[in-house]
Amino acid sequence: MHRILRAEMVKCNRTILQLASEMGISEKTLRNKINGDTDFTLPEAQTIRRLLGTKLTLDELFEVEEKEHRA
């Protein structure tokens, strides 16, 4: 899961639907990528960084946290 990316989206007042629309992909596709179900491509990551206008590096912005597994 990309918690830092989600936090940056909140700071920029962007929803998944808005960001997906700006990127030209579906909301479901972006949601799957943010949740870690599928991977971002480098061009997608660069586009998101540019659209959000963040000063974070790609490594910082797209740091992955493992999903919690409950027993």
C-alpha cells in the first residue's frame, strides 16, 4: 500500500477519480495500483509526481508498505 502517496494526494486535495482522470486511466486501475494489487510503471509514477507537484523523490512518494495480514 502506498500510504505516502495517499497522504500527498490529500495534501493536494486530489481524489483517486480526479488523479486517474488526469492520467487517462480508470479509477479502478489507479485504486489497484495504490493498494499494491498491481505495479505502477515508471512513466505513471513520474506523471503522478508531476501532477501532484510534490518535492518528494519517486522512492519516497512510492514507498511500499505491506498489507496487514490478519489471522
